[in-house]
Amino acid sequence: MSQPVTACDAGGVSLGDSPIPAATILWAAGVAAAPAAHWLGAEQDRAGRVIVKPDLSVPGLPNVFVIGDAALVLDPHGRPVPGIAPAAKQAGVYVARLIQARIAGQTAPPAFRYRNRGNLATVGRKSAVIDFGWLRLKGNLAWWIWGLAHIYFLISLRNRLLVALQWLWSYLTFERGTRLITGSDR
């Protein structure tokens, strides 16, 4: 079926005016990039990401930079840099250094290069997977490392403490982490 979903609620989904009863709904439609390429009149890939130069600037607009999910950044082997927060943070630091160098009249840094410092994912209560390249773990220890890493990268001590206490409370009380929005009360 090539019809868009027009409604989604606790009873299922609707395609046009046709309801399909379902107790479980999985969304796997993907994600579209912000329309930055359209705003800028820039070339984009099929996902809508702006195709940027190695310095993360937009071709033809040397003082406009695009980073994060809105940018298609290629690594030295021509593969796309993953659209994840660590890549966006590194790109932001790179662009800031590039702008500082330009303002100071200094030589610009070499082309942006994403450095993958590892991947972490939680897969349930007391279970996660981590892959640092040189170290791969799964299970309870990986879950603790995942939690500590996420708390470490929060902005302030106050946020770290607040999140740690909230997670501890959820863990001790078996509070459900999943929240579903199934429609509006009319």
C-alpha cells in the first residue's frame, strides 16, 4: 500500500478513511532533514541534507556552515559521517575554530575529520552494548558504562545530580520509561 497514515491512536492506524485495528504500532518511516538546503538554495542529497565542502561550508556560500543532521559530511573515504550528537559536537567545535582563525587572519585548520570515539546503546533494564573499537561489551557492565557516560556529558553538576537521582528513583521503583501519545481528549 502506498497510502499515507492519516491517524494513529490506541485502536490502531488509519490509511485515509480506512481504519486498521492494531494493538502494537511500529513507526519505521525514517527521518527527513530540516529544509536547510531549500532555504539556502544549496545542493542536497536524497534525505534532504545539505551537501557541504570539507570545511563544512556550503558550496558557493563560503561564510555559511551547516553541521549536524542537516549536513551531508563525507569522511576521507567518501562515506557519510553518522548523524549523531558526537559528530555534530565535533563539527561545531571545528567550525568555531575555523571562524576564529579567519577573524584572526590565521591559516584555517585542515578539513573536518570526525573521530569516532565509540558507540553506546541501552537495550533494556540493566543491559546495553558498547563498542569502542578496542573494547566491546554487552550486558550489565555495559549498561553502567552507558549510564555513566550519559551523565558525564551533561552540562552542569546540577543536571548530572538531577538526572542521576531521577534514574536511581526509576530504577528502584521499576518506573516505566516508555511514554506513548495515543491521541487527544476531544
